[in-house]
Amino acid sequence: MIAVAAIAYIDVKDQTALLAEYEAECSIPALGRPEPQWEMYHRMQAAGLMQAFAVYVDDAMVGFASVLVSVLPHYGFCAATVESLFVAAAQRGTGAGTRLMAAVEEYARLAGCKLILYGAPAGGQLEALLGKRYTRTSSMYCKPLA
């Protein structure tokens, strides 16, 4: 059975294997090793700026998402930005990712957002999936400054 729930970020912190798979697949090498700021996530969630979600298959967490909700100053309306979206490779194709994305999008709608923005690692599976279902709006590039 597949289920999606809004969760606290601390619930993701304890998923060491899932986070290791996420890091291996989605990290930006130019930025170095990820150092998640769990306290910052907690504070942003408490302020209503971010929300975490988890997708479970048979009560085991197999994926997660993190959504930032803010007003786009240039446009003057609320938008959701998916800061993280990941489903374990072994669970892709089961519908877990689709259910997770549907929950994230419903949350954004209920928060009054006019649109949702997704990012994806260049050349990855998520980029290919998003390209089939959503409008490509931009590309991101990274240059370390330190």
C-alpha cells in the first residue's frame, strides 16, 4: 500500500539509507558534501514557509519531498518551489513518485500558490520525467565562489 503524509523534517533525518541514496544521485558535486541544516528546516516549517512530505510503501518511507512556499516578488503571487523530491530507485515505477508529487501539488494549491516549480539534476531521471509532463522554464547553473 502506498501512502503520502505531511511530516516533520526530523522524520527524514532518521532515514540514513534513503538520504545516502538521495545524496549519491542528487547532490551538486561543486558544492561539496551536503550538510543538511535540520534546525533551519524545522524553523522554516514552524514559520509556515516549508513543508516536508514522505511517501511510504507498506509503512516504510521510500521517498520524500520538501516544498518552499513564498511570494515571487517580481510577479506578486505565491508560488511553491520543490526544494527536494526523491524516491528510492527500487520504488520508481510503483506510483510512489506520482502520489508524492500529487500531494505536494495539492498542498501548494491549498496554500494559495498559482504555480509550482520543480528542479531536477541535469541529465537525471527526474529531469526526463518532468520534461514530459511540465513546461520547461529555465536552467540552473552553478559556479562556486569560494
